[in-house]
Amino acid sequence: MEIKNLVLSELGTNCYIVPAGDKAVVIDPADDPLRITAAADGMGLGIAWILLTHGHFDHTGAAAAIRETSGAQVYIHGNDVEMLSDPVKSLSFFTPERAFSPCEADVTVNDGDRLTLGGLTFDVLHTPGHTEGSVCYLMTDPGTGAKYMFSGDTLFRDSIGRSDTYSGSTEKLMKSLDKLNALTDEYKVLPGHGPSTTLSAEKKYNPFLAGF
């Protein structure tokens, strides 16, 4: 399976395009909707879903435009829906030169939800802490059995997301990391920023998971 990674926005957000049959799932469309759409077109895919790991502006900036042009449905945890229309709560003031693009949610997800499209399944793992509605999406490649974790800003290589902005909580983030630590399968971790990693590597070397 080819998962395409576009690094977008001034904050270097990872946007992922995942093939699901003849459709595309776009995870965290940070900005530049034309580039995202062109990348999906180049893969021969029409965008059907937009999965948001949380509601910060640098993960949602192109969602409204892609939704309008493609008819894609926007998925986000219910606790972060308010951020999609609030430039302050979504932290858009970090880039005042860029206009805030409000968006509507079509589907709200909850912990344990299973989303299926084109033979591909995403399991929703609620991981509050970076924001109240942060989630990780867990996916298995039906062809190879490889497992992927789209971790948003919950888990990075050797680090974790901040918890000192609106709706963040250090205590909840630590509990969410405990949930990740309890997973027994191996996952390739595709984070919201920075390079990919594996869950086993983070359990061993990430000080927030390894307990150093």
C-alpha cells in the first residue's frame, strides 16, 4: 500500500493520503487543498473521507475547501468540533498571516469506533491530552497485514505533543500514553509532525513511554 505523505503549512504538518479501494482518505489536511487534491488525483483516487486527529488549525486548514470541492466527509472527535469554527481555540493566531478557514464536521467519532471504506478499516483510539478530542487512527493493510498508527500530535518520534494550550491536559496525556503503551501489536507510527517511527521503538527509547 502506498501511503503518500505531504509536509504542509508553516509548522511542517504531515498530511497523509491513504488509498481505500478507488477512494482516498486524507488525514490532517493542513493547508494547500489544491496540492492535496492533485496528489490524490495522481494516485487515481477521489477523496471520500477527511479524518482529523484533532482540531488545531495546522491539521484542519484545507478541510473546508476539500470538503466543498470533493464532497468528502469530515470526521473528528466530538470534543474538538468547536475548534473547527473558532480561530482562538484552534490556535490559528500562530500564523496570523494566514486566514482561518472554518469547517463543518460531518461525522463525530468516539473511542472504539470502527470506520470502514473500500475494504480498509480505521479503529478510533481516543487519546486526550494534547486536546480533549485528540485521537489516534489504527489501520491494518489488508494486503500485507502491516499495522499503522496515525498519531496526530499525541506521539512523535522521541517526544509527545504539548498539553499547555486550550483543552490540553498533562494528566490526560499521560493516561493516553499508557493506552498506547498497553498496545501489544507492532505499529508503524505516522505522526502529525516529524519523521515516522515504530511503537516498539517509542516504548524503548521515548522517555515519555519508556519511563526514563
